[in-house]
Amino acid sequence: MWYTYFLQNKYGKWYTGATGDLQKRILEHNSGETRSTKYGGPWKLIYCEICINKKDAFAREKYLKSGMGKRYLKNRLKFFFAKGF
């Protein structure tokens, strides 16, 4: 299984990624092992999609990082963002 995931920190910054081991990857983000999220933690998992194929997961990550993908996430999580978490 492969995962495409969306994280948010306490400052409201977003991070989108893909991995084969979601739990391990989130621990790496929160322990400072990942350069792109080293500062600004802790990171919380907000959204996740499961893919059977690695290429599909990374293609979905690329889409979610695009303008249309960000709009998709804002619409998909509109009640989450409405509460101001």
C-alpha cells in the first residue's frame, strides 16, 4: 500500500507527501528528520488517500500540490477549515 497524505502544523502551514509507510513518515516529520518539515512542527495528519501503486500515489501527490489540487483539498476539507483548526 502507498499513501498520499496532507499534514498541517500549528501555524497553519501545509505539507503534502507520499510514502509506503505512513506512520514511520509522520514520525520522521515530527522528529526533524525531514528537511522540508524540520522546523515548524509538530505536524498533524489531516488527510490521507490510499493507493495500491507507487506511481499512482506520487502522481496524486503532484496533483494535490498543484493549484487545482489545493482547491480540491480546501473544498474536500471545508468543514475542517471552517472550524479554524
